[in-house]
Amino acid sequence: MRGFNKTTVVTQFILVGFSSLGEVQLLLFVIFFLLYLTILVANVTIMALICLTRTLHTPMYGFLFILSFSESCYTFVIIPQLLVHLFSDTKTISFVACATQLFFFLGFACTNCFLIAVMGYDRCVAICHPLRYTLIMNKRLGLGLVSLSGVTGFFIALVATNLICDMPFCGPNRVNHYFCDMAPVIKLACTDTHVKELALFSLSILVIMVPFLLILVSYGFIVNTILKIPSAEGKRKSFATCASHLTVVFVHYGCASIIYLRPKSRSASDKDQLVAVTYTVVTPLLNPLVYSLRNQEVKTALKRVLGMPAATKMS
């Protein structure tokens, strides 16, 4: 944060994302507001179901609980401020507020990347070593993996935020985005940014590609194990347990790669905003919906909590 106190001339940023849409901003306000309420309700419902249902007290659903909580915090960092700016003519944000938003956005985003990789490892152990699953994926290991994900994610966010905040900002101050993200803010720095952009790009590779490669390795073992199952029904059930996770993996890492793993010279800010809507609004909504609609255990638990009769197999 030293850069804000000693070297900056600009005291605030103006977030100009969506500001060129005129009267459509009111419609966007309604859409984003409803989506935000849906995200909160969906994630809180998932967390409540996991807490209230003893059959869901397993490592897999423990990781899902943490992911839902992290996604809720992640959207809270961005969407409320977006709603305020859509509804009002004032779209300014102070340096400190911008840095705070950037830090927490990156912190929860990095944590989510690592958590999704941890969930991939959990599925690998469950399918490849079912008899030893409870011994391997015990409570101590689960808490350790979650803690490591959070600490590593926020440490990387702190490093990235400090790299950006140490640069001088002397104008212009118009951020071509609807929140303080790395690339739009760096463009406003009054200095050569190539070295720090390279450092931030390296951090992006660490956060996105390393977990994604670990997921690919986990699913390599999973596929190898599933192919050895003699019955077609057994193979189908095993693949079904991974379908929800794979859907989240491709959407989450796909959108992140489009934004953060490409040459800056090819960036198109207007298109970036549309992609950013996907990973800041759609993905947090997708996670609970995918895991609830494609997961029989979650659907059964929801019916029990709501007092609805759960479907049973006929003998």
C-alpha cells in the first residue's frame, strides 16, 4: 500500500464499465440484483443442507461447503459495488477501496482455484482407493488442504496487490472495467510496467495452470480406474460422480485463462467485461446449481429438509 501514500497523484478511480449503455444500466441493475440474490440463496442453501444433513458430513461435501462460502464472499466483494454504480451517476472509488477490492477479489479467486483442485484430488481418492478413502481423506488432511488453499490464495493476492500498489498513478484515472481488476488498473500506471506485468503473469500461471494440471493428473488416475470396472453401470455411476466437478472446472479455469493467460497486447477490454461477468456472476451461481441438480444425495437431503417425500427404489 506504500504507493498510495507516497507516489500517487490521483486520489480516486472512475469505474467506467457499462457506463456507455445509458438507460440499459437500469435493466442491468435488476438482472444483476436478481442474480446476486439467487447466488446468495443457492450457496446458503447448500451450506445449510450440508450442516443439517448427517449423510453429507463427508470430506467431499465439506469442501463444497467451503467453496460455497468462498464464492459468497467472492461475489460480495464485487456485485454490491457494481449495483451501486449501475443505479447512480457517481462511479468513483478511492485508491484504498480499489486496493481492498483487488486484494479480496484475488484472494477468494485464488482460493477457489486451489479448492477446486483439492476437490479433484478428493474424487481421485474416492474412486481409486474407495476402501481406504476415510483413512486417507481424514479430517486432519481435509482441514490442512483447505487451510493451505486459503493461506496460499491470500498470500498470492497480497503479493499481487502490493506489486500494483507500488506503482505511481498520476492520471488518467478512468478504469475501463466494472471493478478493480489487475490489467485495467495497471494500464493507468505512470511508469514502465513490463517487469511487474511479467511477475503478475507468472503468478497467474501458478494459480491457474498448476491446479488445472493437478486436476488433469487426478482425472488421469480416475479414468484409468474406471476403465477397469467390469460393469457398464459401475462405470456410469463413477463418471456421474465426477460430472459436476468437471463442469465447474472447465467453466472456472476456462474463463480465468481467457482473461489472465494471454498477451496483454491482444486484450479487448469490452470483451473482457463480458467474460468477467461469467466468472464473477455466472460461475458462483453455477457451482451450487450444478452440485444440487446433478447430485442425488443433495437433492434427497433438500427434499427431507423441505418435508417432501424422497424417491425410493422399487424392489
